[in-house]
Amino acid sequence: MAADVIIYHNPKCAKSRETLQLLRDHGVEPQVVKYLEDPPSPQRVLDFIDMLGVEPAQIVRSREKEYKKVGLSAQSSRNEVAHAIAAYPVLLERPIVVRGGKARLGRPPERVLEIL
């Protein structure tokens, strides 16, 4: 099962570390993508939005300085959000865990257990 679980992870984020540990505690060693070093493409961000079933604004960290820099708002389109996150991956709300065609945001970390 571990091979098909991916966590988009920021090691500096407490929730991301908690989510990774939770997966491991449940016997899952996921593929770890450090998205700040390996940013998702705009298409991958669109996939996250679809798999999570959320509005684009729900996966954006609006308190980051890059949010204003790129001119995002709660009404930004899917494509605007996707391109902004691809250019500035710090904007991605984290962690995101993907398994198959499903994803969960690890806030709280226990939410990711829904797709295991």
C-alpha cells in the first residue's frame, strides 16, 4: 500500500510532520515529495483541487507574502491559483496526502486516514 501513498510535505511544518508520523504509525511509508524543492505543476495543483473536492482558495496559504505579491484573492480562479502555487509553492496548504484518485489535507492530520 505504501507505494501508492504520496505526501506533499514540508519538514518545517508541524502539521506536516505530524501527518507523516501518523502515516508511519499506521504502517504506511509514503513517497515523500518535498514540494518546496520539487514544486507541483499547475496541472498537479488542479488535480489536488479536484481530488480534495474544495474551492481553489481552500488550498492556498493566504497569509504568505507571496499571496499578495501575485494578486490572489478568495475569488481567484482555479487556473490563477494553480499557476501561483506552481510559481510559489510556499502558497500550498499542507500537507496533502494522495492515494489513487483521492486526496486529503492533513488538517487535522487524522483526516488522511480516510483514504488509507
